[in-house]
Amino acid sequence: MKKNSIILLVASLVLMLSAFKVISAEEVKQAEQAKSIAWYVANVKEAKAKNQQCFDNPGLKATEDCENALHALQISFKGGN
């Protein structure tokens, strides 16, 4: 009987830890979501910082966030056309 209780307890702990891991992964995914071009136009300082970060790390250049920051800077300094 005691063996069954231990197995049940371990199974419960594994399920709880799995649930926490899924929740954490979803929070990270939302935090890493790319900001829009409009957001970067309204936050030029952040667009410049992101553009510098993307320039320093060529692996990031093709990400949506880097492209949006660059496009926002182009709009801010060249105009909308």
C-alpha cells in the first residue's frame, strides 16, 4: 500500500512540474513577441537600441522584430513614403 502511495505522489509531482513548464514557456513566448512598426515609430529610442542589437548580432537581422525596428527608423527619418 505504501508503494502505491509513493508512486501516486511522484506521478502527481511530475504532472505539476510539467504544467508549470508549459505555463512558463507560454509566458516566454509572449514576452518574445515582435513589436509592431507602429510601436517602434512611437518609441524611436527603443527602435535604435533594437537596430543596434540586430546589427551587432547578424543572426537576429532576419527576425520580424529587427525588420520592424529598421522599417520604423526609415519611416521616422525619411518620412512615410
